[in-house]
Amino acid sequence: MKHADFVHLHLHTQYSLLDGAIRLEELFQRAKEYRMPALAVTDHGTMFGAIEFYQQALKSGIKPILGCE
């Protein structure tokens, strides 16, 4: 089946204190479920989860897009 055409470009994870709640494991599980080709993480003022996000994205076959808000 073809992948989805939608890609989240504004997403906060558990590393955005008081602003994001999703954990990376759940994020990639959902992204694979919805056949998303890529995901972006734009946590608030931090890049603490960038390496973990990047590694999990590659492992999941999803293109990682890194950002910071």
C-alpha cells in the first residue's frame, strides 16, 4: 500500500517540558501504522532527543527531520 502524503512538521515530544507528551516509541509506532514517510521533531528550546529520534527514525524506515522551536 502507498504511504501517506502527510508529514508532521511541528511536533513536540516528551523532551519539550510542559509542552509535549508523546514518547518516541509510541510516535514511531503510530507513524508506521499510518505509513508516514517522514516525521519532524521541533521540541521547545531543546535538542535532547535529537539523536534518539534520528536513530529510531532510521531503524523504523522513516525519514527524520530535525528542528527546534
